[in-house]
Amino acid sequence: AAQTQSSGTTRQISPHNRSGTFNTTIDIKLKQWAENQLPIKSVEIGWETLQEEFQTLMDKAKKAREHDDIFDQLKGAVVETAMEKHMWEDKASEMLRVIQLNTLEDRSVPDKQQWDGAIRFLEESLNEKMKANENNLRQVVGPGWYERWASWKSATPEQKAKNATKGELEKILTAEADHGPHLSYEEITTVRRNLATQGVDVDNEAIRETWYLVNRKHFLQRALQRCYDCRRGFWMYHQGLESELDCGDTVLFWRIQQMLRVTANALRQQVMNREARRLEKEIKEVLEEMSQDKEAKQKLLTGRRVQLAEELKRVRQIQEKLEEFIKALNTGGHD
């Protein structure tokens, strides 16, 4: 939910207004994202996926029983050169932009199944962020009591100071669950004064660094709790009823989920209808160019079998010359 803060004081707003502010902000951010970065990044990911799948096919072919490794270097060089030359069609990005903008504008989750899918998507994302934040927080404040006791690990003086800071900051969030993302100057001063009474000396920057992780943990925990609560919120959402239950983030993740689905389908169609054939054509062109390049063939076609073939070719040439010489001698003898 959106939070507002001004000059060190936090102004409480109603859940309904907070939800409206959240939705308006999200609409603006999503539109900016879809108009600029999203279609370009989608094409980049599509191209990377096509390369990975092509490489998977190459690796699979190497494991086949009838595989001949004499051409491995040549195949690798041809594919690498074609990949470097290949450029995804320009119009693809523009087509994706239109599709993504239209999809992200839709806020109407049609059924409970898709609602539950969006909640699972949101829950997985929050748990992933929570785990990463916990690891970062542990690095800052050091091992917990059980880990210190069970693994004989100890915290550094700096970690002990930040752990004490963490305790003071958690008190602020306990007193004000809807606290904004930043600490006021008065709050920082109070934290420093409280820590000083415990014999702990920290500067403002250390307090802000610890606050970022502590507040992020608090925010993620509340978001995860809303996620659990919204499992029973589809009916109220579908009926358009106002309630204390704020499921705006669930709707947001449904919109993102739908965008990912239509983007994946569009990219798949682009690959099947255009890009795979264009890449195949470029590979054939590169192979044709290399077939005319004697130096490249000597460099890429190597191994004992190639050497034997070259030796056999030279033996055959010598044999032909000898036969011509013998024939010339015989012709001269008859004369």
C-alpha cells in the first residue's frame, strides 16, 4: 500500500484513498515501463532464449550415435558467426509494445483460478525477496543467538553495534506499523541517544543502512500477510465491495502475469514465423562463405582423419604423376 510522509511526520490516510493512490502510481509506472524498456528487454530475452535452445540442439546432436566430430569446430564457427550477424526484426519490438500496453491496462481478474495464480506468483516473489533481505541483514548484524551457540560463531564489534541499532529501529516500527520509507532527523537522534545509554556509538549513516534492511523486512512481512489474507478476497473484489482488505498488489501481479503470458506467446510466434527461418538462412549463407575460404577450412577441419585424407590425396596425386611418367616412357620407347 502507498505511504505518505512529510517533514518528519506521517499523515495517516484511509485504506480506500491509499489503494487509489497505489493504483494511480502503478498505472503511471507500468505505462512508462511498457513504452520504453519492456519491449526492448523482451526482445533481448527472446533472442537469448533462441540462442540457448539452438545450443541445446547442437549439444544434443553431439550425443547422437551417428555423430561425426570431424565437423564440430566448423559447425561451432558457422553458428557463432551467424549469431553475431543476426538482428531481430525492428518491427517486433513495436508490435510487443502495443500488445504489452493493452494487456497491462486490464485490471479485471476474471475468475478465482487466475486470482489464486496471481497470489502464488506474488507469494513466490515476496519469499525470494525476503530470503535475500534476511541474508543481507545477517551479514550486517552477525549470527543470531542459536547460530552463535550451535556453531561457535561470534559477531564483530561493528555487527554488535548494528544489531543493537536493529533493536531500536524495530521499536519504531512496532509503535508505527505504517511508517514511511525514511527516518526523520528526530528519529535518528533518538536512536543514537538510546544507543549511547547502552554504550553503543553509531553514526547516522550506519543507522540509515540498518534501517533500510529492517524496514524492508517489515514491509515484506506485511505484504506477505496481505497476500495470505487476499486468498479469501476474490469475492469482494469481484463484487466491487469496499473493505479493509487491500489486494491491489495481487491485481498488480495478475496484470504482470498476463503481460508475461502474452509476451511469451508473441515471441514464440515471432520465432516460429520469422526469426528461426531468418537465422537458418543466415547460417546457410555463412556456411557457403566458409566453403569458399580455404584458410578457414584448413583451420576448422582438423584431426587425424583429415590428415589421413590429405595424405591419401597427395599419394593419389603422386600415383597419377607416376602413371603419366610411365606412360610417357612407354610412348618414347615405341618411337
